[in-house]
Amino acid sequence: MVADGEDASFHFIELVYVNEEGIVEINKKHLGRDYVTDIITFRYDEGETYSEVEGTLFCCAPRIKEQALEFKESEFSEFCRILIHGLLHLLDYNDQSDEEKKKMRALENHYLDKYKTVHAK
């Protein structure tokens, strides 16, 4: 759904689940940040287009479960949202500013709603 909607092709996506210590270690080593986060993405292909995107999504399962409770969402829905969020990061969407966060959240909701519609049938 994300690939079609963003005119992209995901050639190889590795999904890795880590605990809180693991995500903090990755965050420190690669981003210089010392805190728990839900997902960290790394894109590997060097293409200027999105025709063969390759990357790894490091997901912190305990943090995602906590967020599900915080946002009163099912764990399944929150895991789907984070997967979508990671794919959007691989397509160069950012969430550093408030405006970027709003745009990403709108896209997450859009693709999550599409997924739920398709799988509700």
C-alpha cells in the first residue's frame, strides 16, 4: 500500500525487533542519541529514485507495546503504524519539525486506514 501510494518499490526490507537496550545502543552508536525510541531506519540503496529501496527497520517491541496502551490502540494496529512510519522514513519523510510530524501522521493514518479497509473484507 505504501509502495503504490508513494510510487516506490521496496526491493529488500529487513525488519528487526529489539528490546529497549538494543534500540538505545543503536541510537547511541549511529545517531548520537541516548534514549528509547520505537523505530530506527537505515536505507542502504544509493538510488536517487525509489525504484529499488533497500533498508532495515529496527523496531523496539516493548516501546511499541507501551505506545499502544498510551494511544489506546491495539498492539497490532500500533505495530502496523510503526511499520508504515519506518517505510515512510525510507522514502525520505522526516519527523523532526511539527509540520513534518503532522504530514507523517496523516500519511500513517491514510495507509493504516487503507490496510484496515482491505483486510476487513
